[in-house]
Amino acid sequence: MAALVLVGVSGWHQRWEIAPGQEETVAAELSSVGTDRVGRLRLFDLEADAEVTLVIAWEHVATAVIIPTPSTRHRPPGQYT
């Protein structure tokens, strides 16, 4: 399991669980941080308990990091930190 942490240029931040098997695909998208590209990431929404597609305008992201995590499906819901 891994999580994606995004920090926006205006200071917002989000944490998402990466959908199973999507770690490499998400990692490849991180080279787009700060560019005018638009990305589509397969993530897991803990509140909905379902895979979702996050559409992201990379120009609004200041930094992004993937961190290994234990399974978060048993934690309380809430993707924002």
C-alpha cells in the first residue's frame, strides 16, 4: 500500500490512498508537478470505500510525494489532512 500526498501552491494539502497496482502509474505522473499538464490518477477514496479517478491540474501542485503506508482501509475516513 502507498499514499499520495499533494501540496498545492496556495498551501492546501491532500492525502489519498493509491489504488492497488497503480503505484508505478501514479509515480510516473509526478514528473508533471508544476507543469500545465492535466493528469488522471486512479486512487482510493476512503470515505466512499471505492476506487476513483482524480483529475488534477498539475500547475496548481507545488510538490507531491508517494509514501509507503500500512493498509488505511481500517482507519477512520477522511482523505484531507
